[in-house]
Amino acid sequence: MSAGVKIATIGGGSSYTPELMEGFIKRYDELPVREIWLVDIEAGREKVEIVGAMAQRMWDASPYDVKVHITLDREEALKDADFVTTQFRVGLLEARIKDERIPAYYGMLGQETNGAGGMFKAFRTVPIILEIVEDMKRLCPDAWLINFANPSGMVTEAVVRYGKWDKVIGLCNVPVMAQMIEPELLGKEADELIYKFAGLNHFHWHKVTDLKGKDVTMDIVEKMYAGDETGMPKNIHDIPFPREILEQMKMIPCGYHHYYYQEEETLAHALEEYKTIGTRAQQVKQTETELFELYKDPNLDYKPEQLGQRGGAYYSDAACESIASIYANKNTQLVVSTKNDGAVPDLPADCVVEVSAYIGGQGARNVAFGELPVAERGWLQVMKAMELLTIEAAVTGDYDTALQAFTINPMVRSGKTAQRIMDELFIAHKDHLPNFKETIARLEKDGIEVQDEVARELDLEKV
């Protein structure tokens, strides 16, 4: 790597970018950033210009001489980059609103990374990440790709399986939040506990021991049922897990498991919001609007507290620490999406899993977790099969493969209604699904229309 680090961030106009800058500033002594390139597309020009100016103010307020570049030219940004971070959202928040509202219209879950919405986010995102990988092969073949574009696990899987690019790490803030909150429940500091995670992105479990090797997982569970803060992400309805299940598995599920262990309750809550205050995406859109108004302030040169209201708060701790750990060969233990290589023996060695790993110059060295209990093993294998089918459909544009993914997804009740939801989502996202062009033309010929009024009226071309 050259003297000073060049970082290219795809999706630079994200409201999360100030948190990323904060993370790099905090770590400058071990990660000497030279220049940062914030990349976006024409639809995101205004946002990247606003957040880019704020990012430069943040660096100017620091002791470090770092230049923030703003561009709509991805190749210019990728040229000779040392690290490439991806945080883009194809179709912006309007696309997420469609992902959430169309399934909800039919009484099913619409969510950013789970159920029908999660699969369609993958359909839109996977082809773009593979284009980025091909650009990296030409323009920065030695760079590391650090992905936190959702669905992070599936995107990372696509990079490894179809992009044939192994220098990639997928990240998520959910494990970070667990490791921030749970030590407090026991009256301990984070470095007084040892964590082991295993599973998939937004579908993992973890165990915890103290420094003497004593398992304290169930001590944390006990505190969770005493009403203490659980570290639930802002975008998940916080209700207690069935205690009997946790007692049986002796592991702690991630917050997204509420969609699976308590489908009835979480679906009811999501549908109530759909009918009243709007889906999570509609709520986030308001938060984001307020954030960008703050970002316009020429005197604001630090991350505002309001950013913590977004569901992905604290992800920069994982992102920046991963980059710093690779650059300085720190061998920091983090939770990442990476190739399994036997860490979770219940899944093939060549697929991507989310596990604890030591991050250094060669990337992730996984911590072996071992076999999962019977029930969790079954869940995991079904979910990985769904992921692989979803990615295959995204790459090939094959309708039948997409329908098979829908059929085995636990959050989608199979049958004619599920197929109707899928068909409407294809119509709703037609501008961002070129691989499904023939399918969408057939559906339009058959007269398929979006039934949810809000989703139908959204016009992505005017965003």
C-alpha cells in the first residue's frame, strides 16, 4: 500500500457517512488516511454534496490533513484505492418503502433484509456489487472490499461466489451493539468477556464466557428477562424472546430472530405501523430528512446525536476497525461475514457465514464455533439455501429460481398470494432490475399492477 491510504466509499451520500468519518478520524494514528472519495449516482448528487461538505468540515476540525473528494465517476474513485467500502441503496429509501408496503398490503412481512423485501433488495443490489468488483479487478486489484450494503451477508456471498473476489469482508452493526450492551448487564467491561458468534448476517446466535472460560451466556439471559436494556436495533420491535427456547438452546439469538421465533407478534406490530404511522422505511425517511437539514449547517463539523436513531448506528466501529486491523495487521477480533472454511460445520466450507474472526493483513481468520443445536441447525440450513437461491436469481434473472427462493423463505407464506407479491415487486422495481427485463415485460403484458396506493404512486425517477 502507498504512503497514506486512499479510501473509496460507494454510496457516499448516505446519512451514515459522518459516522464513517468519525471512525477514521479516531483511528488516524493507526490508519493514516490520505484521501477519501465519496461516490454516488446522479439521483444522489444533492445528498453526496451535502454530506461530502460536512465530511470535509469534520476532517478540517481534526488535526489531520485529509482531502474528501466528491464524484459521480466510480472509476475515478476506484483508481489505485487501498480500501473500497460499499454502503449504497439501489432505488434509495423509496425502494425500501415499496419492499415493505407491498407485502404488508397482503398481510405479510416487508422488511429491509428479511422476507420478500430482503430478497428484492438483494435482487437490486447483487448485480451492482458484481459490477463494482469487475471495476476493482481493473482499477485497484490489491484493494480490500468492505461491504455494509444490505443484505450484507448475501451481498458478500455474491462477491465471493460469483465475483470470485476473496478480499472482501461483510459487516453489520448488530454484533457491535450486543457487545456494547451485554457487558453492562453483568457489571463488566467489554474486554472482560469473550464472545463467539455463528450463523448468517441478521440470523446469528452467540455465546459468552468470562476470561476464565466460565460460560456466562445464561447470566446475560437472566438480566434480559429482568427488564434491562437488550441492545435491540432501532428498527426491530423489542419484545422478549420465549424464555423456554433460550433455556433450551443456551445461546443468545440476534434481534432479527424475532421475525422467526415470534413471527405472529412481530408481523402484527409491522402491520399496525403499516396501517397507521407508516412502515419503518417511511419513518426512517423522515429521520433522514431531518439529518440532512442538520448536515447543511456550515458550522456542523461532528456527527450529530440524531444519527443514533437510525437502525444501523455504530456500524462504523466495525467498518473502520476492520480497515485499520487489515492495514496494521492488528488481529482484532470482530464479527464479520466471510467464507466459512469450517467455522460452522453445519454449512458448506465455501459459503459465507457471519462469525467471530481475527482480522489482520490476510483478512479474516475465523474462530471455530462448532455444530449448532438441532433446531438452530435446521433454521440455518434453510436460510442459507434461501440466500443461495436469491443470489442465483439476482445473477441469472430467472423467475423460477426467484419463486423457489420465495417459497422456502420462512417469512413468506407460500402460495398464490406470495407469487402475487413477488410479481408486484417486480413491477414496482422494474427500473432497477435489468436482469429480470423479460420477466417484467411478461408480467406487464399480463396486466400485473401494484395494489398498495403509496407504493404505486412512488416515482423513483423523480427522487
